[in-house]
Amino acid sequence: MRYYIIAGEASGDLHGSNLIKEIYKLDSNAKIKAWGGDKMQSAGAKIVKHYKKLSFMGFYEVFKNLNTILKNIKFCKKDILNFNPDKIIFIDYPGFNMRIAKWAKKNKFNTNYYIAPQIWAWNEKRINNIKDNIDNLYVILPFEKKYFERKHNFPVKFLGHPLLDSIEEFKKHEAKDFFEKHKLNNQKKIISILPGSRKQEIKKILRVMLEVIENFPKYQFVIAGAPSINLEFYQDIIKNKNVSVIKNETYALLSNSRAALVTSGTATLEASVFKIPQVVCYKTSFISYFLAKIFVKIKFISLVNLIMDEEIIKELIQSKCSKQNIIKELKKVLDLEKRNNLMSKYDELISLLGSSGSSRRVAKDIVLK
């Protein structure tokens, strides 16, 4: 069969790549075109557009790039018609994907949404669009199944979180010479910095994260570089700070870390599955934050706290994300007693995410249906 997959971010590229691998196992004659990144390409998809040209964060940033987004939508529709896929698979990226899904359904394409739009956070009216235009909806957060089925009477499938697949695959091939490979001091434990995958969010948050380094001389700080961003971009921000940047090895970095400073998003879950104590640090533009306060209706910004329905990791947002507060909270998570208390919460979180094999189960449901 022919599959057309649309992912617009780094996390979508990761989960899309695992899904593609499983599709090929089930359908050896599969032909796959995709919007994604290097991982999806390595898995065997023909990449139409790279996600680094698609990702805009925040209300204001989307507004500024509206013309580019509209051109991409027009191009995508034309490309789908030319390819004529048997199945279209949307991965997250709802602002773009829901527009394509509405058009695709009108044109009689089979529509599958993997990693459901987070309408429980904002724009709940999208449920009508989902009901009208999505044939199969796959959720990856445990509370989402209850939300869609009980509140909106719309059947969905929770087949586990794909992050567990990615981490399990990493652990199978984990190298043991991380410190030596990257010329790190093996006498100092690592505090990892995960400042996000988009330039605009990195600019906002990385500088304040770096300000705390001098207060933790017994540790070495290492930045997890995003795949789509070159090292020069980080160096312009780092200046003379004593910090390393390691690209494309986030899991290896986390597995060798004592603690982490993390932006919101999938990274908070990744750190939790590796059982790394963390502090969530988040800043965006004033306009984007102002609009989010009006429209976004969630108690927490980190997926960890949302799933657990309590603040098990500290969230420092906007003005609270200061040097002094980061130092204070980072010292707390480095404390042995605090770490031990957090580990039991992490165990509970991991059990809620389901078992590994999510990508295989989703692929099987899509291919054999």
C-alpha cells in the first residue's frame, strides 16, 4: 500500500520513524512519502519537506509566518493528490494536520491520526472536526482515552506511549564510553540542559539556564543539541560559559546525567523515563504567553505533571523562571532524599504509559485494517 505521513516536529520525526519501521515489517511493498526529518528518512520514507522548515512556536510566531504555512498547505494537498495514498497518517502537529485532514476526508482518503491533538488543553471545539474527518484516532497519554470517549463519545485507541519504544531501542545499543567519547570529566556528574528544538524557544530559555552554572562547581553542564540546529547557533548564546554541546545523543546524555533542566514537552517525559530529577524551565514571548493564559486551560505545562495530575516536578514559567529560582529548585532535586521520593513517582508514571511495542501495535492497526 501507499502511505502519506505528516509530522512537523522533532518528536514527530522520532515516533514517525519507529512507526515506519513497523509498517515495512508488516507491508514489505509499502511506498511511503512523508513530511518529517532525518530519522523518518533513515527509516525508509521519501521526505517531501523537512520539519525544520515547518515548525513555528507560539501564537505570534504562527501569525508572522502565516503566508508560508498557507503555501505549505496548498503544496501538501497537491502532493497527496499526485501520490494518491491508501492511508494518510497524521502525527501530532495539529494546526497544520487538521486542515489537511478536513480536505483529505472530503476527497475520500482514509485518515489516521497518531498522537491526538491536545484539545483537552485548548480549542476543544476541534472535537467536531475530529469526529467529521478522522477515521482512526490514536492517543498516547493515558487520560486522553477517558477524555475522548466519556466526554465526547468518540472512540479512540490507547496502545501505549511510543517514547517507551524509542528508549528501549536505545538501551539495546547503549554505548558505555560516553564520557571518553565526548572528552567529559568522568570525575564530575552531569547536569543536562534540554532547551527545546526550536530556535525561538532556545533563545528565550537557554541564557537563563546557563546563568546557574557557576553555582554548581561540582557538576559539569551539557546541552542536548537539537538535530536541526547547528552548533554555531548554540555557541553564539553560550559565549564564555563552561558548558558542552552534544547533538543527536539526548538519550545517551540523559542516561549519564544526575539531574536536568528541561523545557516543557516530550523532554520532560524522556527525563522521567530515564528517572532523572528535573526542573522545568519555560519562557516564551509576552504576546504568546498572554494569549496562552487566555486560551489554554491546563493546570500544568509538563506532560509529567499532567499525566500524574499533580506537580511532582517543579515548573518555573515566565517571570518565575529566574536564575535564583532555578538554583533553588535544582539544589532540591540534587538532594538525596528528594531524589528517592521522586523515583517512586517516576515508577508510577512509567506504569501509566503502558508497555513497549506501541509503534508495532499502531502500525498493525493501521496496515491491517
